[in-house]
Amino acid sequence: MENPFAGMQIYVTPHGTPPLFPGLVFYPLFMGLIYRYRRDALRGEVSGEYFPARSLEVIRRIERSGGRFRITGLHHLAGAPGPAVFVSNHMSTLETVTLPGIIHLFHPVTFVVKESLVSGPVFGPVMRSRQPVVVSRRYPRRDLITVLREGKKRLESGISVILFPQGTRSRSFHPGQFNTLGVKLARHAGARLIPLALKTDFWSNGLLVRPMGRLRPVRTIHMAFGSALDPGMAPDELHDRTIRHIRDHLRDWGMSPSSLD
């Protein structure tokens, strides 16, 4: 698969005029992609390149719908020695459907996800096709064991792992609610940890169907990949550096101080 981000440190969407009704431009194609992916996943016709290719299609359609990406730190992906643990804040559906189209171009990747995402009738077959690490979100000790065991298997087979320690989507970032699961996995597997800061409120949560919210072209989509951190670092230092990377970027992007406490 061709890598449109190859050789870049920063990617910025070219300027364009957003459509009058961004949702009408975006959602028909998005739901069509989900339908076809679900159909092909149920048929067993989904290869390793399938998800990232569809993810790139979503990125391009977001841009046609008025979304402007600014992605920094791409050289940290290109320079990462092998698979890594990506630890990120979680703001909207956007990162779930676009990150594979970015990270997989450098390293195969999957997610740590909650059970409801793999059991649902629409998105379930799509998520299961990615061989995710599935957690309950109800039994922390059991989830820790699952992530350490299954996450290590993925990393040893060359697949990077994305974690959202907040557990749910939120426009706020509270470090006290940001668990250390990613740090534990990186140290357990001996894999480097790459902090990732996101501001993806371009895609709002929907009132009736949560993934189907309003699109807001006035809000730039920010993604900032940090440098790969050595898993041999002290756990507190790994966690603190990850928190600082995310909090400092969110502050630079205009998040209010009350959202960063």
C-alpha cells in the first residue's frame, strides 16, 4: 500500500472550502464503507491491508467534508524500531477510524477495546477482524491480565497496540483518570511506548447515535505523535512523560485549563 505520509514529519490538509452541509458529504460514504467492511468481514474476505485502506478512504472523505488534519511527529513512527504501544487520550469516533490508516503505513496495528465494540451487530464484525485485545471495563484485575497477556502476543507478532486509558470518549483530559495500563504493557512486553495527543472534536458525539454526531470544520483535527520512550524507564517517569505530552499539546491547541486538571 502506498504511504502518503512517507518522508514527512508534519502533514497538513491543503486548504479548501468546506461544504455547506459536511455531514451530508461524509456520512453516506462512511456508512457505505462500514456496510461493505461488515459484509466482507463476515465472509472472511478481509486481509491485513483492508482496514488501513478503508481508513485512508475515511481520512480523505473527512478532508472533502471540511476537516483539516495537522499531524506532527510522523518521523517518530518511521523511526520506531519495531512495534510499539501507543497511549493516547480519546475524544471522538474519529481516531478509532483514522489511526489505522496512519499508523499501519509504518507498523501493523490493533486496539485495546471494550466488549461492546466487538459484540455489536454493525461494528462488531469490523472490530473483530482487527484481532483486538478485548477487555470488560468491569473487572480491572482481569482486564490487566488480559492486556498484558494478549497485548504481549500482538507485539511479539509485530503488531502495535493502541490504548485509550481514559476508557471512554471525552473532550476533557484529567490526568488523575488516566490509568497506567499502557505503561504496564510496554514494560511487560519490552516494547517502546509512543505518547499520542489528539484533539478530534471536529467530529462531535451524536445525541441519538453516538458515532453519528455533527461535523465542525472550524475545528482543526490535531494529532501529535511523541518520541518513542524506552520501556526500561521507571514506570512513574514513563507515565508522567506521557501525561505531559498530551496535556501540553492540548493546552497549545486551545483547551481550557479546567479541562486539563
